[in-house]
Amino acid sequence: MEGENAVADIGSGGGLPGIPLAIVNRGMKFILIERREKKVQFLLEVKEEIGLNNVVILLKNFEEVRELETETFVSRGVRLENGIISHAKKLAAKGRYIYFKGKSFDSKKYPFLRNYKTEERKEILIVYL
């Protein structure tokens, strides 16, 4: 991710992976997108307490976002769905979606992934938009 201007964390929840990434990459902008107000309040408190000036927090459902300056999307704990990936592609036609997957992840259960170039590593799936 080095050299990129921003990373969007979809369904940031408690801040994973967005907050740790923002801590270790202070020169990059991180956009945390969360639809639940209670979790957004928590993220705002964490941002203030740690002094994360490189973090922007949006109280929105990801599919409601119409414009975003990023080519990289990350998520953990969000259900992998065609709608999320296709919406990311609308926002960044030549970007990538990095999905932190669990041990039981089976890409064969997601036939829509055949429409994209993908790369699997131990803990992550990279979908090229």
C-alpha cells in the first residue's frame, strides 16, 4: 500500500483493520466507513485519544458512498458480497479490494469472484477491480 494516497475500510466496526493500519502508516489517509452510529462514536473517540489526524470517519452504509478518493478497499468481518465488490469497482475502476478472510473461507462458495482477477494469500483475498 506504500505510495497510495488513501485506503477505505468498509464496515470498520471496532476499527479493524483501519485503526492499526492508520497507526503504522501515519503518512496515508484512512477512510473508515461504518453504518452504525454507536460504532462511529467509538471510532471518533479512538481517533481523538490516539491523535489520528490521518483518519476520516463516515457514518454511512458503503453502498451509499458516491465518491471516494481511493483505489484500495479493505474489510474484515464484513460478509463478502458481489454488491460490495461491484460498488468498490464503481468507485475505483482499477483498484483492489483486500478481504481479510477466516480459516474456513472457500472461494468456490462465491461464484461472482470468477468475474474478477483474484489472489489468495494465507489470511487475505485480493480482488482486483
